[in-house]
Amino acid sequence: MAFLPAAGLIMVLVGVGSYYATRSLHGMSAFSSVNLALGVLLVAVGAVAQARRFRGFSGRESRRVALRWAGLLVGALALLIAVDVWARALTARIDLTVDRQYTLSAQSVALCRELEQQGGAPAELVFFEDALLAKDVRLLVDAYADSCKSLELRDASRREPPPAARDIYTTTATTVIACRGEVCDPVGYPSERNITNALARLTRADQVKMYFTIGHGEVDLASEAETGYSGIAGLLRDQGFEPQAFVGPAAADVPADADLVVVAAPERDLMPEELAVLDRYLARGGRLLALADAGQRSNFYAEFLPRWGFTLDDAVVLDRASSPLLRDPKPVNLLVHLFAPYNPVTRNLSQRTMVLLPRTRPVDLGRKPQPDDKLDRAAFASQRSWISRDVSRALAGNETEAPPDATGHEISVVATGRYPRGGDEETSEHEARIVVIGNREFVSNRLLDALYNRDLFLNAVRWLGNDEQHIALSDKGWTPNQDPLTIQQTLGYFYFLAFALPEALLLLGIFAWWRQRA
């Protein structure tokens, strides 16, 4: 019976470890629950069996064994207390969560440096210790306090919120509120992304103004449906951008306060006057983000973009290996994991940070408008992809196999352009910039938070808006290198390699030791 309590202790430790390592993704999983239940049961059964053999402390040997084990327990307890006291004095932490939930991203660390350089009224995080999610968020808030020297952390109670935060404290679910001076900003769900966005809104002096062209079938920023794009508007406001509508036919020129213009996949032709307005805007150093989509026919793709060095054929990129990620397994659901490492739009993306681009149009480079212009391709489909010019058949899912010799080519889906215009060529202040992405659905409400779609879009917007220092990954979900796996499959592999396999080896080792001793 000596084997049972040892095996039970191993199972309890594995159950507790797996719970704390994966609770942010899975809660109390079946794996953790089964290990904890069986572990406690085995320890209890072993304790009862050993208690039946207990004969008291009448013999010298019994007293010796009891004193030895009592000394070991006291020593272990003293060691745990010492380790706890030592750990409380340290600021370093080991984050073993799957998504690195309690380790700040590069974007949050950069914001901390900005807070130190700005001076003025210090920013602070008001943390409600008795909120519903306080226990889960405490380590994350402490990570901000450790990394941001100029950020103050104030512990509060929901019964008596601070005066500046009293107006926006609405429910018992409120856990963190960001404040600076007398101005406070609600964080919402207390994730790192929301906390960093709230601090950024408090520290950013001016908003970047973005103008979206409308009237030609572009994306609908007001639609909250899955196929709508209202999430983009909220995301941009959270990041310090101010999206506005730009009616081309009614305007003689792009507004003077425009930091960049977005032409988001027009389905119909733009008027010649509108194209001329965009040409004049870029000629004096403007910034333009162009989104396209397969199957669309517009003079914006056929006339305007080629004048600035981009070629968008009427075709669609297919890749059979990309289809398992969505419910409709079609090769048209492109999974992109090849990025140009030195392009500012994709420099923080890699083979492990995939982007999902359904119905993607190929984006290639043509002739440069002027010799000093710089055109670059930024993202590519895999070597197994191919281009189909029968767009209707491909979008319907009827083309599932690549024609002979159609694969193996480098197909780009994102490209950038830099055009020295109207000023000093050594500075970027008067440099026109264009980013062309051959897809618009990747930022729809349905797919905005899929993989690293959000980061590709924000990187492009920040580069165009001269906000390159904030180009960083905001999410920490890792994706596999080559064969796409779902989050459930990835978590299953993690359970097996990190817990199930070591647990089985430990149990076998204890069983072998017990058999040899018996």
C-alpha cells in the first residue's frame, strides 16, 4: 500500500500544475479534475491502510520513525515558508501559462517607456481587490507595476472607489480603471490589451485622423453583423485613431487634417475626379491604405494602383493546406505565414504568427512611378499555393487541386510603397506611403480577432500614420509552424507533452521502486 499515497501525491501535483498553467484557456479541465480527484482518493486510501498498521509509539523503532518523519515535515514546512518570503521580495516571475498571460508584450513595455519620458501627472491603475476577477488579474497588474516605474498602482475597494473613478465604476465586475490626474478611462475586461489601450488613450495627446472613402461599395464600419466591420472602428478608436468618412465626389480635395486615407475594397468604379484627388494627395506626401478582394472589378485596381506601381490581377490565391481552419474547408481560405522580415509592416510577424486571409487577391509589383521610389512585397502565400483566374469557380469551392506546375511560385498578397514627394528625401515627413492588402474580409467582425489579423492591420495603419514605435504584437496566441492546428489540438499536445507523459513516467518509476522494495 505504500505505492498508493506516492502515486496520489504525483497526481495531485500534476492536476494542480495543469490547472494553473492552462486555466486562462480551459478553466478546470477534465484532465486536471480527474488527476485531482484520483490523487486525493489514492492518498486517502493509502493513509487509511497505513493507519490500520499503526501500533502506537511504544517501541523505540516506532518513536524513531515518527520523529524522523515529523522532522522532515517541519523542515519542508520551514523551507516552503522561507521560499514564500524570498519570492515576495523578488519582482522576477516565471510565467508558465500557455499564452504568457502575465508577461507584458513589447507594445506595453514601450508604452511604459513613453510614460517615463512624458513626465507630467503620473498615470495610475486603480485595482479593486474585492472584484470578481481580482484573483485572476492580480499578477498581471503587478507586472505593470514592476515594468512601469512611473505608473502607480492603487488598491481600492468597490465599496469606496476613488473620487476620480467613481463615475465610471458601474458594476462589481469592474476590476481595473486607468487614471491620469482627474481623468479616468474604463478598462473593461481586464486583459493586457485593454489595460494598455486605456493607458495609451490617457497619454496620447493627438489622435491620428483616418478618412475612409465611401459610396463605392466599401466596407461598412457601422454594421455589427459578422460580415460587417464595426469592430474596426472600435479598434481604431481604442488605439488612438479617429476614423471618419470621406465622400469623394463631394470633396475637391482630401481634408487638410487627414493623416491617412483608406480605400477599403471598392466594388464600383471611382469617378475620375476622385482618382485625381487621391493622386494629388499622394503627390504631396499623403498616406494610403488600399484593401482589395477577389472578384471585384474597379478602376481603382485596374488604373489607379498600377500608376503607383502595384499590379492586382483579376484572380484569387488558393492553397489546399490552409482550409482546415474554417468550417468551410475550401482552398480559398488562405493561411499566410511567410513575411518579409525587414518590411516595417510585417517585421514582427513570422512563421509562427499566421494571418487568415479568405478570398485573397494576388498583389504584385509593377513599374515604379519614379526611379527613387521603393516598392516591396511584404507577405506571401506558401509554396503550395497557386493562382486561379476562374474566380467564380474558385470562390464556389469547385477548384480544389492545383494544375500541373502551378505551385512553387512566390505569390505576394501584401505590398508597400514609399515615394519621396514634396520635401527632403532623407526624412519620412514628406514621404508618400501606400500599403496594399489583397483582402478585406480578414478585418471583418468575424475574423478580426482570428490569429494575427488584427496585428497586420494595425501595423499597416501605424506605419502609414508615422507611429512605427508602436508596431508590436498585441496578442500572444502561438500557432504552429507548418501544419495548421486548432487551439484544441494545440492544447491537447501541451497536456500530453507537459503533464501526461511526465506523470506516466513518474508513476512507472514509483511502481518499479515499490516492486523492488517489496
